[in-house]
Amino acid sequence: MIALPDVDTLMADGLQGRLDSLMAERAKAKEKMIWTGAGGIVSAVLVGFIFHIFGLSEIGYFAASVVGGGALAWASNIRQKMINSLKHEMNGALARSLQLDYSVAAFSGQEFENARTYGLLPTYDGKYLQDQWHGSIDGTDFLLYEAKLTEEQGSGKNRRTVTKFEGVVLRFQFARPFMGTTLVRRDGFKITLFGDSKSYNGQTLERIKMVDPRFEDAFDVYGTDQVEARYLVHPAYCERLIELEREFEGDRLAALFLGGDLIVTLQTGNMFESATLNPKRDRELLGKTIAQFGSITKLVKLLNERPRS
């Protein structure tokens, strides 16, 4: 079983020194944010007032919104650059201790397309990825990253950007492929209003009754191989999924066993934010990230221990 480090170990292994070297940059970024935001608000009010004097209130409102919005976006960009530098150090230190790869930028692959095909992810117009982790856990290759999917709704003045999904996408690649396809969703998901089956890519997934009635109300399971699905989605596995939700503080969990991959999506909001401009929270947030990885490693171990037929 992979050994997770604690916060003290990571800090003592050089991380604390690297964070200390960024203290001045942190303070400077915070100061720039404040001045940029304040300056933007003052400028927006001034622009709006000038246009109002000349009887152009509507244009003034628009111009003020542009000026104010631009300033706030600039301030946000200043913050994000600093946060990315800190995450590179903190998440990178955790990744190196586990012999994993970490990058602030992320790139999706076939796991993303499979998640879309089987309904684990919604349709979208905008796709934003970050915080990618990749490597091996007890011999099982895994990939994890955050995804934010947005959609443009309405038109004209009513046009707005709506977040359809914000959470994590995980892929575990097992040496031995699954015989069938199994789809797991939190209770309340119904594949179709007209029956208990649905076809994806020429496959028909039938509803599968849970072995343990305690979890019948918690999860909906569909699959092409009834026997294998019951081996995979057993009580201990369901308990691990619930723990995964709790550790990630997420909901709407979905899992797909396909080929040699287990793909998991979970609505979590923004995650792996181990860094803030406030250094007093460093240990707290880093500890939270470590705990989340602990839940992932337990899930891999549990699945590797289960027999398949």
C-alpha cells in the first residue's frame, strides 16, 4: 500500500523553505490585487458619472461595467498567477513524495470522451482543465484532473455563462480488462423514462439489482454483464464511493467500468487549492489534499483485491 506523507514531513523536506522564499511575492500580489480592484471601482464610478453628466447614462453604465469588470479580471489574474506558483510547490512536493507527476495545467484524453459518451459529463460550450496528477498507485496507473464545463444560455442582454460541471475526472487503468461495461450513479439517476435499459455505442446496459439492499437506495447500477457488475459493485465498494464523496466534499458521483479503465466523475467545485495568499492556511489545505489522495489509494486497493469472473 502506498505510504502517504504527513504535512510535517513535506514541510521538513524543503517545502517550508520554498514557501518562505515566496512570502514577499505573496504579500506583493495581495497588495496589487487590492490596489487594482480599488482603482477599478473608482474608475468605473468616475466613467459612469461623466457619461451621466452628458445625458448618456445607458452608455455610461455599459462603459463603467467594462472598466470595473476589466479591473476585477486583472486583479483575479494577479492572484491566480501567485496561486499557481504556490500550488506548483505544494502539490508538486506531495506528488514527488509519492513518485507521481503533477502540473497546474491539464489535458484530457479518451477517458474524457468515454465519460461524455456514457453520460458521466454533460454537454458544454466551454472546457477548462487544471491540476493534473498522473502516475502509479500500487501498480495501477491513474490520471486525475479538475474540469469545469460551461454553457452559454440566453441571448442579447440575457446571455449568461452557466457552469454545468465543476469537479474531478479520474481514470484508473487496470492490467486485466473488464468483461462487460458497468455504469454506477447515485440514486435518482434514471437512464430512461421508458424502461430499465439504454444503449451506448451499440451496447445495451440493463438495470442491475444491488446485492446488498442497504445500497439499493444509494446507487443505480446498469451493465452488460450482471455477474461481473455484482462482483465490482459490492457493499465495500459502495462504502468506498461514499467515503470518496465525503473526502472530496462532492456529490453526483458516477463511475464507469469500461475496457481496462475505471472512470470516475464527481462534482466537487474547485479542488486541490492547497495554496492561498494567506500562509496561515498552508498546513490545513495541504493536509486536506493528502487526505483526498488517501481515499483514492484505498479505492484502488479495494478494487485490486476483488476477484472477477
